[in-house]
Amino acid sequence: MAASTLSTPRLGSSPAFQTLRNCKIPIHFLSFSHYTKSLTSGFFWRSSSPYRTHRRFATTIRAEATNGVEPPGHYDFDLFTIGAGSGGVRASRFAANFGAKVAVCELPFSTISSDSTGGYGGTCVLRGCVPKKLLVYASKYSHEFEDSGGFGWTYETEPKHDWNTLIANKNAELQRLTGIYKNILNNAGVTLIEGRGKIVDPHTVDVNGKLYSAKNILISVGGRPFIPDIPGSECAIDSDAALDLPSRPKKIAIVGGGYIAVEFAGIFNGLKSDVHIFIRQKKLLRGFDEEIRDFLGEQMSLRGIEFHTEETPQAIVKSSDGLLSLKTNKGTVDGFTHVMFATGRRPNTKNLGLEEVGVKMSKTGAIEVDEYSRTSVPSIWAVGDVTDRINLTPVALMEGGALAKTLFADEPTKPNYSAVPSAVFSQPPIGQVGLTEEQAIKEYGDIDVYTSNFRPLKATLSGLPDRVVMKLIVCAKTDKVLGLHMCGEDSPEIVQGFAVAVKAGLTKADLDATVGIHPTAAEELVTLRTPTRKIRNTLSEGKADSDIKTPASV
């Protein structure tokens, strides 16, 4: 029977388990050939490991008595997790609550990651989603001050921002959060080991010279920022450093057109830096809906961010006064105090011993896994950004939880990647779920597109050029909502709610039958009545009944 709650008793404490633990019955006294045959005929045992006989015996005992947990004494741990980010912590905590003996190794805390520093909580908590969102909050106040004038507010002096206060308070919060993650694992009975883990063989991990054996090894080490190797690249910063600078940039070049680039552009623009974005493409956010891309670019330009499109960086030059020049294929721009590369992240798989034990990886270093997150080595698993599937924190949490159920709850579970919502905390922010218009046309052929571009109520008094755009993409054959996109204030909060409905099979008729909340921006999504355009491009083999999938590039 599958364990279904986090309060599942630890199996090691049961009388039956203790009796089994204390029995020392020679293997040749017992015949488990029937069970061994049934349990070792599949993918689990396609291995020439010298421990094959012992593992077969252990598996037979586990299947009959311990719900997937290895009897003590065979290995030090049932699960050894390398990396305590979102996916690793979720998998480890759930596994421990299902009765497994679990250990996690993680590097010492630091706000900036390196080969020797990391911290419990991982990228999202320490140098990604959380600190970024705190800086987004800080940067939005300047816009609020401008907004307030139309509502009667006046200020005797211009509001000033203190960067050092922001960074000190942000770092204090990160220290609190990393402590919470440690406590979560400790309270679940997980063993915490500080240091860098390296896989020695399919069942052994070396942490700072000490060896630990485990029935299963989980790799959840995430990714690291990538800076291209061009002349002067040592003068550039990445997103880790941008969140922990000693002073606010006066003039910054941000290289890249993805979500990290546009989020930091909004942060520094709101904090009154002079911001320039350099993009190899013509537009921001490749892979996102085209209308949303165009709209965000217009809104960011109105806020004073300068775009340099179709420009590829070739070199960074530091002058005698300490200022930086960025040379591109179109020329040189001078006077930057900082040059930031937001050109993507790479899986953090170097020096983990993966090649030596036969774990297959892509050219970029991403670990290749099957639909249950298992690698090419049956005892080694991987979740999160290190697999380069959908690199989002909630997805890593889903993968980690599914893995724990698969291994320790007799409940084989595949992560479900349909209709995964996502957000970009640009200014204005984006929320989206489902397919873009371009993807929907390719996959379904006949679609109806509903759009609305309007001035929000708040902007009518503020006098600022803020606008909101919303978009619904509907299958013309089934009336099913294939995609929902929004760019404007509170988009992520609004789309999170609608994502539940899209996941459940929302139709346009459902939206039409829903009463709106007035006055809100969100009500616009339930009052769109007339399609902006109807696209009829019927496919020879329709896919009207297939699952809605998230954009692969998100």
C-alpha cells in the first residue's frame, strides 16, 4: 500500500522491522528464487555489478517487508542526495517521511556559488528566485513614487535609496532561510553532511575523503551561470555577483535577452541605474509568445532602458579610470561601471565523477534521465536543473516528490510536465501557462485568439504610460484553452490562479460562464467575447485531444 502523507511512520521503528534487522540468516538457507526472478527481470538489474547477488536478496526482503527501504547493514543509506536545492531537499524529506534512511551533502553557505561554496536551499533560495524578487520589490518603489503624484502625494525631497541597507537585509533573510532548510531536513531525520560530494561507484559517494554507501544516489546540484570566453570576460559579472554587489551600478550593460536579463534590467532601472541591454536577436525572450515579447520590449523602452539588438559581444576593455567598454559586432559603447552576462546557465556536473561511473550526459553537461528521473546507471537518479528539462523551481519540487514516491512509497510516479505555468518578474511582469500562439498553430492548426490591450485603472490618475496585455489561445475544434498569457502588473499572481483551471481542462465556455470581480484587471480574462483573429490551418492529423505542453524554452 502506498504511503500517502508526510506523517508516515518510519519503518525502522516497527517491531517487525527490528526483528528482521536482528536476524542473521545465511542466504543459502533460504530460497527466494521465485521473488528474485520477478523482481530482477526489468531495468533495475541490467547491471554487471559484483554486488548483484546481495542486491537481489535485499530487494526481495524489501519488497515483502519494508516498502522499498533497504534493510540496515547493507548500505549506510537508502538514499544519498548530492545537493540541497529545491529538488534535492524535497526528495530527501519525502523519502525520509516514507521511512528511508537518507543523507544530504551540501557545500558551506555563501551568497555567491563556487566549487567550494553553496548552501542549503540552493540557487532559488540563495542566489535566484528569492533574492531576485526582494530586489524587484525594492526597485518598484521608484515607479510607485511616480505613480503617487496623480493621487495627490508630494515629497519635499527626492526619495533616496541606500543600496547597502538593501543588501544587508537581503543577506540576513538568506541566512534565515538556509537555516530553515536545515531544520526541515533535520526534523525529517535526514543526516546532513557538509562538503563536496563525488561519486566513486554506483553506490558510493566520497565527501571530503570519507566514503558513504547508498542503495540510491540522487544528483540535484542545479546549474551555474555561464560567461562566454571573450577578451576581458574576467571584468564581467554574472547573476550571482549582481545580487551581492558592494554598490549600485551607475551604468550597466546586460548581455542577453532571456528572463534573467530582463529581470535584472528592471531591477537596476528601478534603482536609477542607466541600463543597456545587448541582444543577439531582434527581440527579447526567445520562445515566449510573440505579442508578449513585443509588448514587454515597448514597455521597458518607455521606462528608459536602452536596447542594442542584433549585437554580439566581442570584447570588454577596462580603461585607466576603471570604466568598461563593450565592443560588439556593431561598434563600441563606453562608460559602463558594470558589464553583466545573463547568457544562460549550465548544469553543474563537473568533477562529480559522473563520467567515470558511466552516467550519460548531453554536450552541455546535462544529465540524461528517463521519465522517472533515472540515469543510465540504475542506482543513480537526477532531478532539477542538472537534467535541463524545464528549469523552474516548482518543477524541481515536483520531480523530487515524484522520485521519493517511486523509490520509497511503492508508487511509481512520472513528473507531469503538461500545462506548467511560469512567470518573468520583469517590469511589467509576465505570467503564462500553456502554448504560445505559434506553438498552438503548429500543434493544433485551427485556433481562435482573443487579445486585450488596455490602460489599467491606476494609470488613469498616475498619468504614466502603463498598459496591460492579455491573450487567450483556444482550440477551434474543442473550445479548450490551449494557452493563457498576460503582461502587466500582478500577472504572475493572476495567472497562477488560472493555471489550475487550464490544468483541469478549461474551456472558453467556462470562462464565458464565470462572473468577474470588478474592478480588476483579471476580470478581462472572463469578458473576452470576440476573437481578435481566427486561424484556420487544419492539420492532416489533428491533435485536438493531446495534452497541453509548456513551452520547452521556459
